[in-house]
Amino acid sequence: MADALQTIMVERLGCRVPIIQTAMGWVAEPALVIASCNAGAFGFLGAAVMTPDECRAKVLAVRRGTDRPFGVNFHSFQPGADAIVELIVENREQVRAVSFGRGPDAGMIARFKDAGIVCIPTVGAVKHAQKMVELGVDMICVQGGEGGGHTGSVPTTVLLPQVLDAVKVPVIASGGFADGRGLVAALAYGAVGIAMGTRFLLTRESPVPDSAKTAYLQATTDAIIVTTRLDGIPQRMIRTRLMDRIEKSGSLAMWLRAFEAGRAMKRQTGASWLDFIRSARGMTAHGAMPLKQAMMAATMPMLIQKAVVDGDIEHGVMATGVVGGRISDVPSCQELVDRIMAEARERLAALGVPALAA
């Protein structure tokens, strides 16, 4: 008898349950990846905000902390991307997958596939899913408009079936998931698993300071907004005093924020202003946004870092999925995964669908 929870995602990624811990910048650090993988999920290391040297050290830290396979997320336009690609391939015996937005070309995707590394881009539109499949990716992660950070306008319940109808590769659902009921709903649509960011951010192994976790827990669904004031394209954030000020600011203030964050990024990464401009232009090369927006988007990680690394809620921003408005606890990753799977089996049993006990 087939087990509904043993999907092709579990088989191909080598995890035990059809749950992905997403690669949140500054949050998907080794401790969280290790804990999520050891709990049975598939964790992604958030290397898009790392230098190659930082990425190398943190990949090694994950490998020391777990023997389970894990993934690495990166942007093809970030400084040092070529070195990070080499690093991923070098660690292919345990780095089972890569995730990314639009960026890698067919040649880079083919290189990963030749190394046995599964390519799982995250998309927010049907046309982007189709393009990624044309380029040769293995799976698609679909993020509906409920997702945190940069997001689209189409809800998961509409976008997911659209993508499932449009492509022939396995599809993972993201945006709005936090429990076993959501997992079963995604499987019922035809997805092979779910990906969660905000829910894993609010675990004990997440490196986010307690002050920021408290602010996340206090945010209700009506305190979670979509703004275009940070870099010109929609992002889902928790409403704070800083966000209220940003919402009222003009174009000049947006440029000043980009300049200040750019200086901070330079100090941290050692990148030059030319590197920064090249990174921004890399975003524009794929048609995602004009240069002005790309320059501000390239600095966004520094504003997020203020909140989720430094715990400075007054001067940082807090990306969240709208599902954050109903999260009320901070379990361990093991407790979270066990609870989700128990809830999923309970729902499947109520529907008369076979699922093996843990």
C-alpha cells in the first residue's frame, strides 16, 4: 500500500518528510539547516547573502552537524557566484539540491544536473515556471502571494494548480503553509511537498534574536502588509514604525536608504561599488526590474539583517509570510516536523487515504 507522504520529493532529495525549510537570508544558517535536516525535512542554506569564504565555512559546518543531505541557495548575479557554484559542486556528495530565483542559464543548470544536484528554482508566475522547465530544472517551487519577502499577487490556491497544469516536473508548494492541514491540502492539489520559511524562522534553532521573534509572534494578520516602498516591487513585511515611515517616504528617501545599505554591504563583504553595480545590473539582465529598483533590491539584505541578526527592530525590516499572523509558538524543528506529520496523518486518515505511521 502506497504512503501518500512518501512523495517523489522525499525520494529525490533524500529527506524523510515532504517539507522544505527555505533559504531565508541571515536566518537559514547552519544551526537551522542542521536541525531541520535532522528532524527529517530538507534544509536550504541561505548563501545568497554570503561571500564565497563564508559559504565554504558554513557548508562545512552543516556537514559536520548532520549526515543528512541538504541544499544551498544562491543568486547567479551575487558577487562571487562562480566560486559558490564551484563550492556546491565540490560538495555534491551531500549538497543534494540548489535553489534560486531567475538567474542561472541552461549551461549552469546542466552543470548542476551532471553533478547529480537537483535544481529547484522558486517562481511566482506560470511563465517563469515554464521558462525554468525549458532551461532544464528538475522541480519547481511555487510561491503564492501569501509568501514573505518579494511576492506576487496570485494566491497559492490559484497559482499552484495553474503551474501544475502548465509543467510536467514535480511541483512544491510555498506561501501560506505552517501545519499538517496545509501539507495535505498541497498534496491534494498535486504538489509533492511544501516549503516553509516563516514557520521555520520561528523555531528554537533559528538564529533570529528573541526580541525579533517576539515581534514576529505579536504580529497579527492585519499587521502584515505588502509594500512597494522598499525597492519598488511588492514585498510582504510586518508593519512597524519604521515601515510606516518608509510608506510615507518619497523617491529621494528610497535612494538614500539604498546608498546607506550599500555602504553597509560594502563594509561587510569587501565588495567595491563596481561590484555592487554589477550585482544590480545582473538583476536587470533577466528582466526582473529596472536599474534603480535593482540597486535598492541589492541592498535589501542589509535592512533585513538589522532586524533578524542584530535584533534592531527600530532600524530594520521584517519579512514574513502572511501565515505568520497565526503562528503563536516557537517549537524546536523536531517538534515542529513531528507535529506537522502527525496532523497530516490525522487528516489523511479522516479522508481514508493511506499514510504509514512514523
